[in-house]
Amino acid sequence: MKIHEYQAKAILARYGVTTPRGEVAFTKEEAREGAHRLKSNIVVVKAQIHAGGRGKAGGVKLAHSPDEAAEIASRMLGMNLVTIQTGPAGRIVKRLLIEEGLDIKRELYLSLLVDRASARVIFMASAAGGMEIEEVAKKDPGAILHESIHPAVACSPIKHANLPLGWGWPAKQPITPLRFFKRSTGRSWTPTRQCLKSIRACSPETAGWSLSTLR
């Protein structure tokens, strides 16, 4: 599935995920008007192409006024953006995302992608953020946590309870335990260490259990 960043953020926002305010622009004037409506001291002008690595290639710029956003847009629209993912042919920039600037305190990385070697979808999580995730993978692969999703079990909450480790929680720090409640009887069940080794055999989803967490 190929969608642009502004389209992905619109889908996330529809399901309650907090995203920065932004508008898509196809012309210099639309970029100016969008930046004016955002009323942000800093706006980010982002090229929208189906490839990562845009920032390093010059496809992400900061503007401090609507006029500056329009000027950046005039240079960016129509440019051939060559990134690490486009190959030498590059991609022509036909649309931009004009987004409010935010004070970033911390970057986290989470993705789902197809691992062709195992023929499974995998979770990837890291406390190293997303801007340099390719470099992190090369220099410190242990900083990225991988969890594969078994096609017969899907996304089991037991198996993926350790995903927070990818965001820097120490291995010795206890993770919020999972508890499952039987809908019909109200009985509770907490998975054991032995059960964690056999997710398929112990998966409560198929037995009418509902997930909760112990706070």
C-alpha cells in the first residue's frame, strides 16, 4: 500500500491518534495560505513522495512565516527528489505537507512491515527514533526490537507484551502484567512463564477471554 504522509496521518487521526496539524498544498499559494491558517511560529514544509529519507535529501524544510513557506514551496514543487529509497531516478515532488512545528522531546520508532525471509509481518520498535533508523540498524542492531506475528495467532497480547523493551525500558524492569477475564463467568487468568513459550496453545482469544492490564 502506497500512501503519502498526510494521508497516513489523516487515517491515524480518524482513529484517535494525536498527530500534528497540517494541510496538503499543491501550489505555492496553497502553501502560504496553509501556513497562515496554522498560526504556528514555525511550520515544516515536507515533500510528499513515496520514499523515505526526504529530510537528508532536502525534502523537509523549516519556515518561520507564511511567506517563507511559500518561497520554500516554490523551490520544492517540481523538483526531482533523490533519496536513499528512490534510487538515482528520484521522484518528482507534486504535493507538499505544510505542518505545524513542534518541540520534540523524544522520538520513538514503531512499524509493522513484511519480513520476506520469514513470510510474516513483524513489529519493529526502538527508542532511537525514526529519523536515523537505517543508520541505527547498521551500527547498533540490538537497539531495535523485532517481534514476528504468527499467521495462525495474529497479534497476541501475550507475545507482544515485551514490545516496550524496544523503547528503552530496562530488561529487569517489570512490564505491566496481562490478565484475561472470562466474559461468561468473570474468572480471571494470568499467563504463566510456561504459557508464554506456547502462545498458540494458551491463547485466550479463542476461548472467549477479554484482555485487561494490572495497574
